[in-house]
Amino acid sequence: MRRKFRMELSEILELPMDISLDLPRVVIVGDLGVLISNHRGLMQYSPDRIVVGVGAGQITISGDNLEIEEVGKEQMAVRGIIKFVEMNTA
């Protein structure tokens, strides 16, 4: 119910839903990289797997030669050979 109210309010005020609903925004650039906005921090890191916390779950990026190119308070950029991106919600 609360989520539906937020969605309707977001539409009325013409606000982006990812911000008003506290959702991550994930941009995949081919197989070269992933940009995640509105994240909650790095949970796991290795050259073949990166797990990033998001509002109600996590995003897992699998691939080869993965590197965190940029990390800020709300935005993270991952580069490498991207094979798989998955979002799990709690």
C-alpha cells in the first residue's frame, strides 16, 4: 500500500521513481561495464564477482577482470568483461 502511494505521488510530482521509491538505477554498457546509482555499498569483491548492496537486496555482477573504476556515496562504476548481472531482493 505504501509503495503504491509513493508511485502515485511520484507520477503526480513528476519525480523519478528510482529516487522516490529508493530503488537502484543500473545501466549496463554492453559487456564492458555497469553503472549503479543509489547503492548502499560494496558487499563482496573479487576479479570475477562483485556484490553491491541496494535498498532491499543486492546486485551481483559476474564476469572477468572486474574492477571498481569509480565509487562515490551514491554511484559506483564497474569495468571488465560483464557476463551476468542479477538483482536479488530481500
